Amino acid sequence: MAGLHESVLLDEFGAPSPDAGNEKRSLIDALRGASHGEFIHERLRYDVNQRDADGQTALLVACEENLPAVVKALLEAGAHVDKQRHDGYTPLLMAAESGAAECCSILCHHLADVHNALPETGACALSIACVEGHNAVVHALLAAGARLDQRLHDGSTALVMACRHGRASTVQLLIDADADIHLGCELGSPLYAATFEGQAACVQVLIAARAHLDETDEHGETALYTACERGEHECAAALIAAGCALELASHSGLRPLHAACYARRPECASLLLQARAEVEGTEPQVGWTALEWARKGGDPRCIDLCEREAARVSSSGCEEAATCEEATGCEEAAGCEEAVGCEEAAGCEEELATLLGALALDHLHPRLVSEELTVRLLRSMSDLPGMLAELGIARADAARLAAALRAPATSPTAIAPDQTPPPPPPPPLPLHALGRVPAAVYINLASRTDRRRAMEAALPAVGLGHAERFEALTSAPPSVISISWDTTLNARFDRNCPPNTALRMSAGEIGCAASHVALWRRCAASEAPLLILEDDVSFGTPEVDASCRALMRAVEGASELPAERLVVLYLGAEATVRESAPSLRAKVWIWAARATSVTSELLEVTWAWQTHAYLLWPAAARVLLAGLPVDAPVDVYLSRHFHEGKLCGLVARPHLAKQHDPYRGGDVEHSSLQDRARMGLSNRLAAETAAGLR
């Protein structure tokens, strides 16, 4: 009888492999039971992409069991990075579920599709990691360009899933990565989802991030209403303390206090009554008060709470004499600062205006208007208590904030009617505008240790000692890199390229393109440009870092909106320069660069070869990724975007960087060079000169 894991492996089409002998059948067994070091050493004896009857591959098993060394070895041996099991699990989905962060990083490095999702639920790797609370995996996926707004079939985002499962630290991580805290699903907003599931810690994180407290679901129910109906008193307490509206009714007309009393939730009812929810308020359909709903629910504690509050309100003669902003003219409130209209509180209107201005800023949008201007506008309004009520501010919160505002340090400075408010302070400059290039990466094959040593020596000399090494890829899935390309357009600019021909990409061209795509993903997931280098680059000036910083400031100063920075800036390249005047958007960047200390001129290109040194902005990286798969050598793929007007290509002349001997002795064989193997150096140089490449 076969062992527990000994199942006959299947070929690519799901049929039993004709040579599925003991050696073939032991592939997954070797991984699960034998020495991993021995397996890595012997892996090339196996077909690493064969599957068992469940569609399981060795790579899936390695990801499930968190074996990063095995994962790397299998990928280098040709394992398909996105090969699915029968239930839709890919290696990346399996690694995300297992919390295998290092495996995720290796898979993403080899261009695993971070947006693949399970067919049954639509769960992607990011949402799976958020459910499990695997923050290291979340970090790896976000760095690889995972979208924060990708949804499951029910509309849930990764943030909603983290909220529903109580992963507060993951929620904070996603918020720090700019997740939309108001992008909800069928269940409602992330705040509503966290409240529905009783995840008080997540509710606190969302409140601190200024989530909309009173957003409703399809039934008109707020998060507070849901907390009270479901008895989630910790969530209710957090929402009430944050100043949510106490009296917003659902589409049925019930208020949170009604729901708490009818659902027999005395803890929530007590919180609402302590915050002075209206015990006498009625719902429109049957006209019942909270006390009557409590009697309907039958909970003696709710009934007792409502009876005592109703008696207190009735005996006081007004809803709450202590909150005397509504006790206009009451003799007992002669010394109250909030008693608008009392002769003894002559200065209270100004204080209420100050309070209201602060509350408006706190609850609306603090960046739209200055506090001083708000106070000036509100001082002219007579019904200040009514305006305060319209904001839905709990009176307890109002009193607390008023006490804080009495301190001189927090009170706004008075402004004369004819005085112009001082301008707000300028925003701080981004870090990359103050220091060196934010990120620089050079691509280097593992086998080229000689080039790695050369780069480690050359980079500090030009101010790029901070550049990190990226291990070059040697393969990519077909969804990322096509194996053939059409030469038609490239042949118009390169006369050495055979026209109207379908060529097969060389292994070097595939690996080169895959490496650049991986770095495009990194750039697209960030907010700063990325300097991408290849390990055969040579620099024409010791001021490369300073020049990059100056050119970067010029581009970003001329295009304040990040989405407008659709530019690829080559530090050097063999290029066909635009013969006519530069395009309008190119002119803006060219003129801005002329005002810098950089001695090189920027020129707009219509076609460019070589990718040994270029600055890429996130907006441009997203355009390049949207066009995947790369269906040509990477420099041709980039040039097509310039030719079609999707991106603007700029090149520095004189070059700030050059590629060392680009067409001889390199690691990339160029599929477009005719009869390259028989071409002598002088013939190649002549062909390149004739094509305008030299």
C-alpha cells in the first residue's frame, strides 16, 4: 500500500504521468519527510511542476510548511510561481494563510501575482493575511504592490476583514498605508463591521483615525445603534466618548436607546442615559418612549433605568439644569457660563462661539478653514445653542471641551474685524526633497559576484552608497512577460532589427524584463521615485546623487500633483530625440531642470534603448504595470509608452551614466540583432552607427 503522501503525480493536463515511477511519486514525499537540504540538492532530478491528485505541487507544500529555502530552490529550478491547486490556492495564497512572510517575499520577488484570489470567496493574499493577523506578510504584500481596495465577492476590503476578525494592529498597519477607512461592504463601513462583530480595539483604532462616527448602513443604522442592539457595550462606550450622535434614528424610527431597551441591553442603555440620551423621545410609528420599549422587551434593569431617568427629568422642570446652555433666564443658573441670555453670563456667547468653532473644526474638516475665521463667523450667529445641537455633540463632551478651551494655551487669538488671519504654516518638505534620492536599487545576477563587487566600490564614490542590491530574476510567468514580440515598431527606429517579424525573447531579455517589473511594483507601492540601475552601469560624473536630487526636485516642483508625474528620466541611454519642439508637459520639466545646478540638458525622446540608469515615479510605474504583460524587450516596452503618449521619456545629455559595453560580453542576448553570433565587433558597431545607436 502506498504511504500517506504517496499519490501518483499528474502531468500539466491532469492525466497520470506516463513515467510516474517511484522517483516521480516521491517528489512531495521527499519534501514533506526527507531532509530539506537533500531535497534542494536533488530537486533537478524531478519535474518540479508535477501535481498530485489534489493539484498539490512541491512549491505549494513548501509554502504551506514555511520552507523559504526550498521555495527559492524550486523557483530557481523552474517551478511555476502562480500554479494553482484544484481549489484555487496559489503558492502566495498558501504562504499568506500560513504566515510565511519570507516565502511571500521570495514569491513576490519572482513576480507572483499578488491579486490572485480564491474563486469561491474572492479572498486575495492581503485579505487572507489580514484575517489571520500576519502583519509581516501584510508588509511584504504591500511592498509588492498589493491593492488596498481589492474586494472579496461580498465587497469586503482587507481593512474590513481585519476589523471583523479583531486584528487591531493590522488595522493600524493598513491605515498607516493609507487604506480608505470609509470603503465598506455589504455589512457597512469598517467601523460598522468592527462594531457588529464587537471588536472594541478595532473601533478605537478607527475612531483615532477619524472615521465617520454616524455613517449608516442600508437600514439607516449607525454603528452606535448596532452596538446597542447587539449589546456590545465596550464599542458603544467608545463611540459615545468619541461624540457620536445619540438620537439618530434608523429607517424604522427607532433610536439607539429604544434598540437597547427593547433588545434587553441594560449596559448599553445605562451608557446612553449617562450621556443624556432623551428618555422621553418617541419613535414615529407607534409613538413609544424608551420606557415603553423597555417594558415591551421585559428586562427589569432597563425598565428601572428608564423609570428613574424619566422621574429625574420630570422633577427637574427642564431636561438638565446643570447643562445650562438651554436654561435661558433661569435664576438658579445665574453663575453658569453656558446660560445664554442670563445677565450674569454676559461673556458666555463669546465662549460658546469659541467652543463651537473648535467643535466644528474637530468634527468637520480642520484643513478647510482656520479656527479664528470660524469663530469670527459664528460670533455673529444668535442661536449658538441650536447650532451646537445640530452638530450632534453630546453635552458632556461640550462641557469637557469648554473647560479645555478656557486654558489660554488652547484659546484662539482674537482677531480684529479688519485684520487678516495669519496664513497657515507651509507643509513640511518631503524627505526626498531634503536629502538624497529616497531609494536606489541595482539589479545583479547571483552569479555575477564580480559586478556586485564593482558596484559596491563605485556607488559610494558617486554618492549612492545607500543603493541596495536586487537579485536579478531569471524567469517570469506568462501573465507578466511574453515569450515572443513583434518587431514592427522597433524596426522603424532600429535598422538592425528585422522588420515585421515575431521574435522569441531570449532568456536574458525575459529575466531582465522580469527584474524591472519587480522594481516597478516596488515603486508603484511607494510615494517616492525610484532610481533603477543595472550592474553594468558606469557613471560620468561624481555628482550623480546631487544631480538626481536636483532633477527630482525640478520634476516635482513643476508637477505638484503626484498623478501628473508620468515621466521616465534616463540618466543616460541611446535614444532617438524628438525632432520637433518638445511636448507641452516635457517643456515644463525641461525648463525646470534648466534652473538647477545640473550641467546636463534634458531632452525628450521618442524611442530609447538601454535601461541601465533611470528615475521612475510611482504614477509612471502604475502605467507600466497596467500594460502587462511586457511583450517586448524592456527598453522597447518602455519606448512604446513614449511613442503612444502614455508616458514622457527624458534623457540627460551629456549622459550622467552609461552602460559599459552594452552589446558585447553582457548577460543579455539581444533577440533583435540579426546573426549576432556571426557578427564581428566592427560589423556590429557599423550596424549600430547606421541605426543611430552610437
